[in-house]
Amino acid sequence: MNAKSDLSWEDIISPTMTPEAYMNKFWDKIKLNYETYEPKTEILEQITNFLTSRKEKLRIAVLGAEWCPDCNRNLPRMIKIIRTLKNLDFDFKILYGIMVNALHKPGEPLWHKTRSPPEVIDPKFDLKAIPTFYFFNSSRNLLGVIVENPKTQSTLEEDLLAILQQNQ
């Protein structure tokens, strides 16, 4: 998916969780990933400088599920990144409860369409794997996505900075 997509912040229609509610609900499962992750300070400084110099509010939506190991690793890390960027304005929505259609055939949607939120089968979201992080600007337009894991030899904060820099 590219930032030219017609996906917008308003396309998230299902109930979502705040990072605080997520942390409270799943703390036992995600504690280690949250506590041991150390975001790169120099990258966080660049993100802060980028957003403050443009007076930009970053909006983040993530689609995921409790059963997903990548979600349990990367969502707590993203929350730690955002919490470390204390003086910035963020809006963060977590859409959990995605279910896999275990009986899907090739060419059919991977996601269970009646047991998952409707966003998972909405073509605007182009959901291929979870977690998928969607980043929007203050105008509520899509800037970019991180699908499942950061790129090879990269971190979530480095991928986030790259998304911001591609949209200057």
C-alpha cells in the first residue's frame, strides 16, 4: 500500500482500544516486549524535530489480534516509542480481534469476514498481515504503513521516520 491510497482516518469505524486499555488488558503477555525494548534515542529526536517543526499531529491505527506473536512483540514496542515521545501530539487507535479464516482457499480472503471487524476485509485497508500500523497526518490522510515487522536491519522508529520523511 502506498500513501496515495484513499484510506483515511475516518475509515476506522469499529470500536478501538487506547494504548492504556491495551496495556492493562494484555500486560502479562506483552510485559517483556515492552520493558526490554529500547528505542533508538537519535531516531526519536529526529521524529520529534520533524513533527514539531511542522506542527504535525500524528495519528496511528493498528490492526491486530491477541493470538498473533508479531502483534505481541511489535505493538508494545510502538506504544513504548510513542510514550517516549512525551511532548508530541498523537492519536492512537488499536483495533483488535481479527480472526483468521482457517479454511480459506487460495484467492479467498485470509481473514474471517464475520468474526473480524469489517476493516479487515475493506479493500482500502489492503490487510495482508498483522499487525499493520497505519500512519495518518493531522489532515487525517494516510502517510504510510508498517506491515507485520520493521524492514530488515531496521526498527519500528526508523521505519516511522522514513514514512514521515517520504511525506514532507
